[in-house]
Amino acid sequence: MTKPMHRSNRVIKNDIAGRTVLPSLLASLVLASTAIILATAPSVYPTGTTRYDPDKAWNGYTIHDTPDEQGAVLIDMNGRVVRHWTELSAVPSPFRILPGGYVMGDTVPRRPHQEAVALAQLDWDGNVVWEFQNFEEVETEDGDTIWASRLHHDWQREGSPIGYYAPNAAPMVDRGNTLILSHTNLVNSEITDKRLEDDVLIEVTWEGDITWTWRASDHVEEFGFSDAERNALHRSVQWNEARESADWLHINAASYLGPNHWYDEGDDRFNPENIIWSSREANIIAIINRQGSVV
């Protein structure tokens, strides 16, 4: 009986040693492989235009924000900086070039909120030719009270439903309405007991008058949420301590539908004046008519 027990103990010891050594060897191999990968990875990465085939590319200019400094930068196809407007802010809405060399975008960001104080149109030299900020009175980080557009993520100028180049769809530069995606704060117990940072769409004339307003929280019943989803929304809506509110819907984009064949074929839901928007948090896309209803 003693010898079998001795052999059994030896097997157990060897098995324990194997189970201890093998993970150590695997860990060492992983670390060694990582070190080799890091050692062979490039330390210098190309910048500017890295590939350009004029025969295959849609030739033109690109405007983008600058993460390291405030401003909008216009570059050509070779990556050369054509113009840098430091009068505009890098977040949170898009920059767009309008006909005639105008540029449009937001100005001063209102931190910690993901929104801007004003939406402005500048000429090529950086002079303000149009500006809007009189939507709501808000408090700045310094405690001052100012008027702000509360613009975030998107806007459209009349004449172009999406703001980018399209045949026969040029945004107006000296007149016309502007659609602005903004914020407003409120409490709506039908959604949650928390203070909301709600999405609101406003349409503003060239003179700065607000002629149309649509508030997302007023239409929660139209969004198609199930009872379980409404319950989850009420209990788990994300709270942002710095903003003292919950960004419950987070609409990222809003634009006019514009001319389309569905409307031409008789479907009134696709009226060119209707507005289409998308929500990141709710993962939905919706079309609303000018009476405010989700169609």
C-alpha cells in the first residue's frame, strides 16, 4: 500500500508543478510577443495627404476641425492648408463651406455641456455676417448669465437640405431660415424623475426670429417604445453630474428631407419640408412633420 501511495503523491506533485509552470510559460510568451510587436511598430506616422489619385477621387476641398487648437481648417487635395478660421470652435457642430467662400459653424463652446453659445456665418476674411445665440439664457462656467443658442451636433441652412454639396441644392448666404438642433433643460415625469437635457429643434429667420420649435420630450409617446423600454428608460436614464442633467435621447443629426421620389409618388410622410433626425441613445431614426408629429 505504501508504494502506490508514493507513486500517487509523485503524480500529484508533477501535475501541480505542470499546472503552475504552463501558465507562467504562456504569460512569458505573450509578454515576449508584445515586446516584439512594440519594438517593430513604427514610431513615426505619415501626416497630411497619404494617398491621392486624381483620376479616382472627387476633387475639391475639405473642411475639418482642429483637435489641438480652436478653429476650422480648409485643405486642398494635397493636404495644403488654404484657410484657418480661428474664430470658430472645434466642437460640437459641423463646419460647412457655403457658396461665395463663406464658412459657418459654432463659436464659443459652453462647457461642460456639449453645446455652443452661438452659430455664426463668416466671410472669407473672418468677418461675422450672420449670428444667432438668443434661444435661452444660461449660466457660464464663471457664473455669468448669457444668451446662448445651445446649438449641438447639427444645423441646416435653407436651400440645401443637408448642408453639403448636391446638384441644384445651394444653401442661401444672404437670406433664408436656419434649422438648429439645440438643448433645453426640463423635468418630464413621463420619462423620468431626473432633470433632462432635452433635444429641441428650432427654425430661425435671417433676422434672428424663432418661427418654429419642436421639443423631443413632448413626443415620447410617439417614439414606439415598449412598456419595458419605458420602464428601463425611467430607471436607468444616464445622469451627468457635471451637467446636472440626463442626456436621455442625444440626437446627433437633423436635416430637412428635401426633394425625393417618395413624395413625388404621393407619400406625404416624405414632404420635403419634413425633418429627419437620428438618436444615438435610443437607436432610432424618425421623420417629423411641421405640425410636430412623428410620421
